[in-house]
Amino acid sequence: MVRSSKEKVLLYQFRDASLLAQVQQILHELQISVQLLPEDAWVQKIGYLLGLRGFHQQELSDDGFVFPHEVMLLHNIKNKRLDQVLQAFHKAQVPSIRYKAIVTPFNTLWTLRRLCETMQKEHAALMARENHDEA
């Protein structure tokens, strides 16, 4: 089955070469385009990183932002196809990638930094809620 070439996954901060290779292999087998983002990509809007029309490169500012976690952004992958992708990662026993997001028309307007910070806050809130529920 040939998939739309519009399916794309952006990978950010994948420093573990074996994890990166495993993720790239699975996405390749699923015929999904993969783009590795440079470390300074955090200053750019998601729409720009995806190459969408109407987005322009932002000037790099060095304010010391560091996001040490792997981030996977899934573009044009939803519903059953998303289930298929996640199942392939589970089946291959890929270690959990905590910071995953579906690209939406809304978050294409965000910088990668804002998306990372939002995911980090949501993850922290989820962990706090789970810890509270266990208490």
C-alpha cells in the first residue's frame, strides 16, 4: 500500500544512535518521511520546520534554551495510521519516547521551543496526577 508522501516525522534531540536507527528503520518500513532537526531548531516555527508555505526562518537567538529529551512530531499521521505507527514501535520494543505530538493547524504556528515546553508541562502535570492518585 502506497502512502501519501505528505506523512512526515520530525525527530529532535535523538542523541542515542541505536534508538535513532531503530526509529528511522521503522518509519522507513512504514514509508513515512523522516527529518532530523538540528539542535538549534527550537527557535523555528513548526510550520517552517515542515516546509509549509507561508512560514519563514527565524533568526537564531541564544538564550540558553536546552531541551534534553527526544521529541517526535508526527505530521499527517492520524487515526488508524497513527495506531499502526505506535503499534510498530511497541512491537519492535522501542524504548518509550515520552515527548510525542501530532502536528495540528494550531501548533504549526508555535515555535519548537513552545511545543517542547508545553509537552514538558503536560507531562509533569500527568506525573503529578498519577502520583497523587497512588497516594
